[in-house]
Amino acid sequence: MKAAILALLASLSIASAAIPAGQDPVVRVPPEKLKWESKPEDLGFSQAIVEGDPAKPGIYIIQVKFPPGVMSKPHIHGETRYGTVIKGTWWTGEGKVFDPGKTVPLKPGSFMKYPAGTYHYDGAKDEEVILQLMGMGPSTTTRLNPNEGLFGHSLPQQNKK
């Protein structure tokens, strides 16, 4: 009898160790619940935090939207970023020269890793692009030419009349 009680206590302690007290609940975020934010100077680019906070230490996951014809200009991040294309064709370029004509297309489902400190530019050409990006915060972005802004046009702009 004593052996049976010890076996029962041992199995209960193993089972309780598998389910930690105070475990965080499952998190589900459908697209319609994302809170998209943008700034007027960003040419329609917007982002939504999915998990964490890019400004604080720890993992963060964000989604970003590039409207057609908008691309970031050369910049670096202080942390490695991992990106997955959700919608559209994401056009990606490396280096300090902004040249949308030399970008590489990535279709939905594609993955890309930007190592910390790698100058790059990316965005959309003829369709909206949505990406999911993740990294370890705090996140920093340093623009190559801050006076030019972070975003530019990836396609030739027609003169407005």
C-alpha cells in the first residue's frame, strides 16, 4: 500500500510539473484585430504589433504593410530581423544605394533574415505587401540619410496635373 501511495504521489508531481502554475493563456490574433498605425510622412506604410513590444527587451512580432509603389530607403537595425511574406511580392535590396530596379522579389510564404547592421531597403512595387517580422528588442532603426526620410517610391512617379 505504501508503494502504491508513493507511486501515485510521484505521478501527480510529474503531471503537475508538465503544466506550470500561472501558465500564460493561448493567444490568438485574427487579422481584423490588429491595430495598424502609420505616420503621414511614411507614404502609407503601416505596422501592427502582434506580440511583445519592439521598444522593450524580449521577443517582438510585428506585421507591416507597404502600399503599392512604396519602399523603405537604406537603413539598418540594431538587431537581427526575421521576415515572412504574408501577402504580395516583397522586393528586397541590400546596400547603401537605393535602387529599386536591383531588388529581389519574394513571393508569399518566403522567408528572409536581415542580420543586425546590414544596410537594406525593401517594400512594394505594383501591389500591397504584408510581412510578419520578428526579432529581439529593443529594436532600433538607423537611416543612412535621415534628412531624406525612411520611405521613397519604388516605381516612377507620374507628374500630377
